[in-house]
Amino acid sequence: MRILSPVWRSLRVIEHLLSGATLALGIAVGRRLGARMPRVPDLVRWWHARLCRALGLRLEVKGEPAPNALLVANHVSWLDIPVIGAQGRIGFLSKDEVRHWPLIGWMAGIAGTLFIARGANRTGALVAQIAARVSDGRRLAIFPEGTTTDGTRLQRFYPRLLAAGQLDGVKVQPVALRYGTSSTPDPVAPFLGDDALLPHLSRLVRHPGLRVEAHFLPPLDGSLLSRRSLAERCRAEIAGALGLEPAAPPPPAPEPQREFPLPLPEAPVVEAA
């Protein structure tokens, strides 16, 4: 059974990826033909949930994603996306490297993922796209650390993309992710440094059963905070939920109370094809 279980899990993952590619192709063709695709977010959620089951993840979820929310999560692995995505109709902001992953990058683009390139001086337009999505009643998840960790610590939360969370009517919801237990973070789950997708996936399918905790914390009103204070508040809430060292309070700074001008600048939502 120890041999058969990874083999069976691998076959399930391969079948699931092929099913996802078929769905993505159908969505792409439908959009090219001008068809309305209202069920795409539900299909994406189903795909994420089924991937979690195929990998044998043992999910423990506390709370639920708030409507009309910008979700702010700590970042451990590419698994963060299916774990969060399985909980609702949620879009994602991802690093540009994911766009070039075989099959997965193309499927992520079809699903509506926004990509951000390192060093690209286009943050203002990207913030407008994020704000347009959330203000339209959709949820979008970001990882403000900008990189993954091994789950034992939190990096600094970069505040720039949180400007979208300062709009009236937009909720900012911290999300704490933990792989393994509080005393022994799982060593297989983190996707670090020069890790490649396929070798990491190979390690996951041999894992006897990965425990994952996703804690959706109470939403914050970002309109009452500067974006730096909002970033530190999210970091502190996530650190508390994970039992990590609390984030240091933000130093006083002459930031304006609201850093994203209203009304929003007109910027089209550009999704990868």
C-alpha cells in the first residue's frame, strides 16, 4: 500500500491536470467566440478543491472568506492558491514566473489570475485592476510578503498593493496558512528558492497526508488606516493566529490617511490569455 498510494495519487493528479486543461481550452474558445461564461469562477473553485483532494491534503478551515474582500495571506507554497481557492470564488495575484510554468501558467491565466513582474514599475495600474475587481463584488487574494517562507516566520508585508484595500466598502481580510502542526511545521510543503514545480509535486504525491490549516480572520476596515499600518496590522493578525512572534508596531510616519485617490483612475482589467 505504501507503494500504491503515491502511484494512485500521481495518476489522480495527472488526470486532474488534463481535465483542467480541457476545461481551460473550452473557456478560452468560448471567450474568443464572445460567449458569456458566468460559471467560470465556480469551475475554478471546483478545480482547486479537487486538486486538494487528489493530493491528499487534510484541510482544516476556520472562518470563511468575506464577500467583497481583499484577502491578505502569508505565503508558504504554490499550494496556498488551491487551498484558498477551494473556499470560494476567489481570484489571485501571482508572480510573473507562474505564467511560464508548463500548463499551470496557461490555466492560471484562463482562470483570471493577475500577474506581477518583479521590478516592473506598473504598480499603480495593477492596484487599479485589483480595486476594480474587489469593488465589483469579487474577492482577490494577494501575498504581500512577495516570496515564500518555510512557515516558521513571516517576512515583511509590502504595503503598496494594499492601497486597494483603503477604498470605502472594501474589506481587508487576513488569512493565516499553516502546513503541519504548530510545533512541527511540515518540511515538504514549502516551495522555496530555486525549487521547481515538477520535483516539488513529486515530493508531495509521496507525502503520507499533508495537514493544512487555513484561518480566515475577521475583516479589517482599511479606509481607517494608512497602507503601511494596514500591512502591519494584517501581519500582526496572521502572526497571532499562527503563534509566531508578533509583528513590531509600525513606526510613526507622515503618511496620508488615504493613499489611493478617489475616484479610481480608469484602467482596464487585463487578464492573461
